[in-house]
Amino acid sequence: MRLPELDTPGLPDAAAELVAAGAGQVTIVPMFLGTGRHAREDLPLLVDGLRARFPSVAFVLQKPVGRTAGSSNCSLRLRWNKGCRHNACLS
């Protein structure tokens, strides 16, 4: 797992590493709690660039984690230090 805001390499370099290692598919799960401009516009453009750069690799862009069922409830529980047992939070 890579956190591009906190870690290097960024998505293009991480994708290049995965492709060089033989990946035929790369699944990208944005770690955004909402669907703001980055998730709606910037990230899809970046993934389109990866698809053009590596046409033999399938790049699958998932919805941001904040858009999954129950994530708001999990955030509230974690915020109040009660812990969360929701399946999405455990994986």
C-alpha cells in the first residue's frame, strides 16, 4: 500500500515498479474520504496516462474508500475512540 501524499514513490513510479515486476493488472484504491476534485478529475487523468504508457497492463481505478458503505459510521466510531468492527475497516 502506498500513501502518495506521505510516501514516495508516487503513483507513476509505483506503477512502473509493478509493471517491471511483471504485473498484468494494477488496482488503484484512492484513500480519499470524499469524492473531491482530486478523485473526480486529477486521479482519472493520471490513470489514463498510465494506461497510455503501459498499454499491456490493466489499470483498475476503484471508488474512493470514503464512498464505500459504512465508511462514515466507521469514521465516527474511530473518531470517538470506540473502535470499529465494520468489515471495510478491518481489511
